[in-house]
Amino acid sequence: MSKRIIALAVSLLLILPSAAFAAATNSGPALYLDVWSVTQKTAIGKTFDVSVKTVNALRGSGIFSYKLLLGFEEEYIKAVSVKGGGETGITGPVLLDNNDGAIEFWYGISGEASADYIVATVTFEVLSSGSPEISINGYSEFYRADGRELEVNYGDGDGKLAKAEVYVGDTHIPKPIFEYDGGSKTFYSSLKVGFKKRTDGAEIYYTTTDGGNPTRLYDPKDPIVLTRTRTIKAVAKIGGYYSEETSMTFNRVSDSGSSGGSGGSGGGNGTITIPPPAPPTPTQPEARYHDIDGHWSKNFFESLIEKGVINGYEDGTVRPDNQVTRAEAAKIIVAALGEVPSEAVSLPFEDAESIADWAGGYVQKAVELGIITGYEDNTFQPAQNVSRKELVVLAVRAFQLSAEVGAGLSFADNDAIPAWAADSVETALTLGVVSGYEDNTFKPDNFVSRGETSKIIALCLEIANPN
């Protein structure tokens, strides 16, 4: 047996589970192609990435190892490289056949867990202008950790396709040109931003979200209004072809140490300036809510009610002891940040239809800002009550709070505080946003009430706006 054949056999053994050729199991996840990056780099000689993704995280989908087969039109593009998904993994045999437009890729996931939704990413180079098709071959093979073959679905009929047409080549579409009030990219309270009128009939798509793709259609009658430091990315589209991406950062001068968007919490004292919210509308007058008289949270509620962050109910109550759902938490936090709900709601969650109309725009905005995410099964669960640990993480993330951490927590129930929440809990404790109970416990899994939520958000606002 040649050394080459031995090496190939070893690679296969590393990737395939011990019983790799066992019978297939019930239907598994849906795989689809993400071809967004093609819209950003289309010129001849340039490269672009196409990812094969699954609707659930790899381990959540049951995928442990796989042989992925892809097809493409070699007249227009050629495969340059392919890499696997997951945080870590083992790459086996790779075949990039640019004569027949075929890719065969073996990969095995390693490590304790992976939150990656990417099965594999292929880099293509553009050879000529055209609209080639890329597809996932149905003869691909996927295996569970126990060696059983996993059946998968290809595409889900909801814009997630297993066969996609892309537009590549020298299209010579000019990039969008920004225009903004006063001609200055620096502003004090708010700034209207738009794009110069075009005569070529191009549509403009943009995003103000860090790490987001320009997928929101720009309407000249509805300019973008910025109230915080933001980087806007945009592309122009004509007949399925896109220009290269352009971007511009607009700085609010009062944003402490901010230089490009709201993501992250690094550096400085962690404070940001929140623009004052709009005053209450005539339909929500200066109400007096009788059920907070004598309640420990009264001052916090009144502070947020005055700022228009929290409203009472029509029966003149605030219900301070009611528990808070994920949808309600998203609304409160977005309002506290001085943001407005998104008009265009297009949430990717499996249970998006269960999100009430009043909450949809707020959830969309919270997702866009990177404040809140879904669960591993791609659901949002809007009616799920929020725990203490979850609200602390959301608040620290939303208000970009930071403090010296590392000393560790000393609660009797430390073991109940997961690693992903520990730093946020320590930050909030250091800043006085939350505290423990008299029995030296934190009770991270306790659901928070409206009163507790009002306290945490009100204190975060005080820290974010020290003046």
C-alpha cells in the first residue's frame, strides 16, 4: 500500500465516527447557501466567499462530521480554497475540481462545543462576467457523533436556498455617495444622512449595524436619522448586480471614546451619552400609578416613567411585582437607550410569528444593536421570563458598562452563575447596579420583576449619564 493511500485512510478515520456507515436517522437540519459576500466583490480577478450554513448551530444540528459536495459553473468562477465550520476541527481530503465545477470536502468537528452555524466556507475567484449557479449536491454525507448518518434538508423555502445564482464580473456600478446635514460628519445631538440622487435607476441598500450587511432598502423620503456614533455601510444595486461596498462613520461628539458604532465595551470608563427620550405623548399623560405608593421601587419607576422608558397600564397600575418577559425587556432597554423601534421587521427566528406586533420593532432594534440574540434552536421565545443573570448581561451589554473584574464572585451559589454571565454580574456588582441577598446568594435563575428591572435600568442610565 502506498504512503498516499495510507495517509488518505488515516484522514478518513480521523473524521468519521467509529460507526460512520450506520443507517441514516430521522430528518435533520436544513442547509443553505449564504451568497451575500458576492455583492461586495464582483470584479474579474477578485475573490468572494460563499458559506454553506445550517439553521442551527452545528452541534445543535447533530452534525459531527461530513462530506460536503458542491457544484458550480466553472466558466465564470473557480474554487480557490475551502475551510470547515466550527471553532476547531479536522480537515480531511479536499478536492477542488475547477475543470468539472465540483468540490468535495471532508471535515470533522472537534472540541467540546461549537456555536458556529457555518458548515463550510468556499473562496471563489471571478473569471468572467456572468451569473453562475452554485449548489449543494444532495449526495453530501453528514454523520452524528455516534456514527449514524444524518439526513438533512437542503434549503427551507424561506429565502434560504441550496441552489443560488450569483452575479459576478465587471459591472461598473458606481458606489453610493453620502450626503448629510451641514456637510460635517460630526454632530452634537442628531444628524440626517442620505445618499445623492442617482440617474441610473440604482437601488441603495444600507445598514447601521456593526458587522451587519447592507440589506435595508433606502427610501429618499425617509432619511437615516442618527442620534449616536454610527458607521453606515451601503451598496448600489442594478438588475441583480451590486457595486462595491462603501462606508462612512458619523461621530456624535459627546460619545465618550466612541469611534465607530455601539458594539463592544472596551476601554475608557465604559460610559456613553444617551440622548434624552421624547416627552410622553398626549395619550400617556403624567399619570399617577397608585400601586407603587410605598413600594421600594417607586423612585426608580417614576424616573423611568418621566423619561418615557416605562409606561403604566390603562387601569392606573404599574404592577411592579409582575415578571418581565424577553419581549418586554427588549422594549424597555431599547427605549432606555433613546432608540426607536425598527420600522422594517424581518427577524430570523423560527418563532418570529409569535412576537407580538407591539414588540416586533423593539426586538428587531435590539437584535440589530447586538443586545439580544436567540437560542441555539433559532427561537426567540418572546414570552419567556427573564432571569436575573440574563437581565444583568443584557444591561451591561446595552449600556456598555465596564469595571475592573477578575477578583471573582463570593456568593454561596457561585456555582449556579454560568461562565458567560460571571463577568457581567461582577461588573454590575462593582458598579452598584445589582447586589446579592442577605443569605449571601445571588439567585441568578430567579425571574426578575418589573420593579427589579426598573431599578437596574434606572441605575444603568445614571452611570451612562453621570451629568
